Amino acid sequence: MIGPGIKRGTAELAVLSVLGDGPLHGYEMARRIEEQTHGSLRFTLASLYPLLYKLEKRGWLRGAWETSDTGRRRRCYRLTSEGKKKLVPIRREWDELFRALHRLTKERHA
Amino acid sequence: MPDWEAIVGERLADSSLAPEERREVVTELAGHLEEAFEQLRVEGLSEETAMELAFSQVKNWQSLRRKIQKARMEEDVMTDRVKQVWLPGFVTLFLSMMLLMAIQFFGPHPLIVSMSGWRTTAPVAVIYVPWLLSLLPIGAIGAYLAGRAGGSLRATLLSIAFPVLPYSVFSAIWIPVSLILGDHISHNTMPSALLLGPLAWVVLPGVALLAGGLPVQLLRSRRPASV
């Protein structure tokens, strides 16, 4: 399980990445992130929505109300073109960080 | 089946969001809790346990209310564009103007370029060397402020070069107008002044600003990611 300090910085990346695959509403987004990270990253309602609203304010996401087949109204989020542009350097930075940490831990074990 | 909208609405009642916005937030959060509840019921949990577990996603409603308000309202005060371009840009413009005024009042005599060389008659361009030198740290400040706010390379370059933009716009308008209208409005403006003016007030300051700002931008881009 990843500790809370590391998790904080990964939240934006997780949300932007999962939306990179297509539009999702909040509950589905949280479920996909948990599933794809095998439970290492878990968003609750309290951690997810403030982040979604913040990213929406920044113009990286756009939310729109949609009605499902069952008649339930849900707000679906999709990446804006600015959000797509932001995802590229954020992914690169995290890749660099993980590679650096990997090298560091490998050298320690060698 | 619990009335999730009523439950969430009651807990977010004190929010300072606009009524319509609060209604949207309540509907969205209630929908999330409802889906979580239904999923837990599908997994075989009792209604009471499912409701308890779904509800446990929010430990502190007051804190959530504050976070939502902050996310939806406070970021309006200063958008990314303001932090990354306008604020650093106006800081560099203000500093450069203040220093230019100070140097004009208290500094050494400027270099005056005339038609027949460097002498004090028929000036076509006035160059304040101390001001140009002072633009180096000002460019660095612009790059630092834009970079710190997470600005892209384009935003950083714009912040660095911001003080020369008014001169560039002025030159872009004044030169063609002077050349077209000729003696009607600029009978004492020599063509050489029209060319050397932008050099003294746009090109040289621009180079000085970039010489100060680009190393900062380079250092920031090479700096390893901080955890």
C-alpha cells in the first residue's frame, strides 16, 4: 500500500490518466483507479470531488450532466485540450521520478 | 433506500456556494454515495452496513464543504494564466519602468546615437546602458515567477520579454504610420531614427531580458523533480 505523502502528488496524475481513456463520472472514475492500481490508490468521495472541481476550474477537465439508460443523472468529466496537453509533462515528470527511485533502490540492493 | 440528496443537502446547507451550484454539487455527491451503496448491496451487505460503509467515505463534512468551496470559488481569484503570465509580466514591466525613471533622473548620461556617429546633436536613438544591464536580473525575476507558477516555456518567454511589448507595439504602429504619412505628422523624424529607435527600445532590451531570464529557465528545466 502506498503511503499518504506519495499519494497526494499522484492524485492529479491518476485522474488525468484515467480520463485519458475517455469520459467518466466520479464514481466510475474512483472505481477504475482502484481497479487499475490493484487497490493501491483509492479515492473516496471526500478526496475525489474537491480535486475534480479544482481541475475543472483550471480548465483541464470539463463536466457535463448526462442521463444514463436507467434515468440517473450523472456528471461526466472529460479532458479538455489543455488537460491533454498538461498530462504529457506530468506523466514525463512522474516517469522520471519513478525511474530515479528505481535506480536508487537497485543500487542500494546491489 | 436512503434519501441521499436530503442527507448530503443537509450537510452542505451552510456552504457559501450559489444555490444553483450547491444543488449541482449535492446531486453529484448524492449520486456517488447512492452508487456506492447499491454496489455494496449487490455484494450482499445489509442495508444498514452498506449505508454505514458508503457514508464512511466522508469523515468530516465540514472539511469537505470547505475544500469544495475552495476548489470552486477561490481559484477564480487568480487563474493559471494570471499567475504564469500576467503577474510575472507586470512585475517585470513595473520594475523596468521604475528603474528607467530612476536612471533617467539620477544615473549617468545616456549614449546618444546621432546621424554622424556618437555625438550629442541630432539624436536618432538614446541608449541607457545601466538600464539595459538592470534588465538582466529583471528578466531572471520574470522567468523565476513564471516557472514557479508552473508556466510553460511560452508563458515564461512572454513574462521575460513583457517589458518590451509596449515598445514593440508602439514601433509596429509608429514606423509604418510615419513612413506612410511622411511630412504630415513626422516632418522632423528621420528614417534612421525610425530604424534605430526599435533597436534601442525593443531589440537591445529584449536581448538583455532574455540573457537574464533564459539561464533561469534552463536551470529550472534541468532541475530534478522534487518530491
